[in-house]
Amino acid sequence: MIYAIKVEVADPMSKAFVFARQKTMYGGKHIAAGDTVFIFASENEGGAGLIAKGLVTSVKAAPPNPTLDRQTPRVSVAIARSALARRQLGRANLRPF
């Protein structure tokens, strides 16, 4: 499967990424080792949009918060980078389309 993750990325050039307790989107709670992930550096946090593609090396579901009635599923995921983005692909780059 192929997934996308939008997160704050400290080092976009890193060969591996570890993201703890991330919200899932579009069926992301089913992510598993071996899946492909497109990594978007959150533009809300100063990132540039699409930065890399990677392969999930490990994933662990985060337990739900018992004090909340309803919450988005969260996962902790480790990703090995397989490719860097060839060009910037953020909101400003997509706006003309």
C-alpha cells in the first residue's frame, strides 16, 4: 500500500525518520512494515511540502487516550528514505493547477 504522512521534519535530508504518535489519514491506521510512504514536511510548521519517499520499517499503534470520547487513531512509525523529492511540491507550487 501507499500512504502519505504530513509531519514536522527536523532534518529533511535524513536517511531515516521516526515519527511518534502521528495522526493517521486515509486509512493510515492500517499501515504496516514494507508499505511505501510519501513524507510531506508540514507547511504549517515551516516545511516545504513533499520532501521524500520511504519504506516503512516498523510501526506501532498508539493506545487511545481513555479520557477522550472520540479521537483520531495514532501510530508511531519508522521510515527508511528511498528517494528525495526532485523539486518542491507544496501548496504554493500546486496553486496554479
